[in-house]
Amino acid sequence: MRYFREKDALPIALACGVLLMLGWFTLTIAQLEQNSTQAESDLTQASVPVLMYHHLLPQDALTGMFADNNVAVSVEQFTQDIATLKAQGYHTISLRQLDDFVQGKEELPGKCVVITFDDGYLSNKIYAMPVLREAGYTAVIFALTGWIEEHPQEFRAAGLQYLSWPEIKEMKDTFQFASHTDNLHELSWNGKGKLTTVSEGELTEDVARSVKKLQGTQYFSYPYGHYNDIAKRVLAQEGIQLAFTVEPVNVRAGDDPLTLGRWDMYQYSIEDVLAQRRQ
Ligand SMILES: [Zn+2]
């Protein structure tokens, strides 16, 4: 069966050619626009993603209490996240630089990211440190200082060990250490972090103790991301400049420095997070 006669072929071919040209032109313009938007945001980043991890274990060790547990991300996933950041030209910045950015004092050139770990697990040293060093990256550990050990512990994948003070000293070229309270990492009867239910006096003592053990820090992350106005006031009084929640949003200039967002990397993929950059 013939769908069109031969003498119709030329006008049809011409019409197709014109349509193709128009299509190509439109696509090219769209591409140019996209490229220029990307070039602009590469020069000055509008917002900074802050990534949050906790414990790391090899995929085949994510069994028992660590199977589908949001405290643990696989070493393989972490390594891939870092490789993706590296391949896309991201560099890590310190919390001091992030502080300047939030206050509008500093524009951040290029693509910046902050990598954080909560609690202070030994697995951060065993698995994260070599990957970060290889990439030339730095990260932050928000340590639950009351749980940090006096002496290094033996690593056992079946348990959950904390870092020790001598190890923390040795890790300072890769990690900046900050506070995750001294000993307020519990949920209260109402399902809220203990930090929001203890008295103001008890909270002040806990934060002061944690800051002192770290020989002074201006940075803090709220256990479970729970906070209230009293907690913010206490942190400010104790000299904390930046405090992090678990709200999944990038950090922007002008944000409230005591309620900055972070991306839980158990829940979100690195692709999800980086897609937020231009928003
Ligand atoms: Zn925690």
C-alpha cells in the first residue's frame, strides 16, 4: 500500500526539513539559555547543600540492627556520593566560611558543599576519613561529647562504637569537630528531643560542658533536629553561631543561623540534593 504519491514527496520533504530546522533552532536557544544560567550559578552559588550522615558500614554488614536503620548509610553509597561531588566540581567549605556566607559577608565562588556526620562514631574514622582524604575534602563531626571515649575502641561492625579523644586529635586535618550536646540525645515522653524538655539551666550546663570538652566550638547540631526558642537562646548565650536542624533545604544568605537545614543522606540521593542547587 502507498501512503502518498511520488509527486507529493518533494513538498512533504521540504515541509519536514523546515520543521526540523525550526525544532533545532528552538532547542539550540533553550540550550544556550540553560548554559548561561549554569555559568552564572557556577560563579556565585545561591545556596549551599549541607549533607548529613551518621554511621557508615559496608553494604554487606548492614544487617541485624543496621538493616534499614536510618543511622547507617553504606560505605559504597558514601564513596559514590563523594565521587559524584568530585566529578561535578564541588569543593568542601568550613563552617566559618558558611557562617560568612549566611551573614552575607562572603560570596562563595564555584560549587560548595558542607559534609557533616552526627554523633561521633568510630566508623567515621575507619570508612569516611580515607575517602575524604583521597578526594581532598574536609567534613564536620557533631560529637555527642558525653559519649566520646577516653581511649580508642576496637572496631566491631556488629556494634556501635564512638570515637575517642586521642583519635579526635589525630583527625583534625580532615574533620572539624562541633557539638551535638554533651548528653541530651534522648527522646522525651512526648517524642521530642530531650533538649527541648529539660530546664533552661540544665540545657545551659550541658551545652557549656560540651563546648568546653571541644575546647571551644561555635557550631552545633540539634539531636533529631528538634529545637525551640529557649534552645536557640541558650545556644546564642553559649557562643554558638550556627546550629543545624534536619530540614531538607539548602543554606542561603540571610537564613536564621540557628536553624539551618541539612539533607539526610539516608533519605535523599546526592542527585536529589544537587538538583536543588539552582532553586
Ligand atoms: Zn544524633
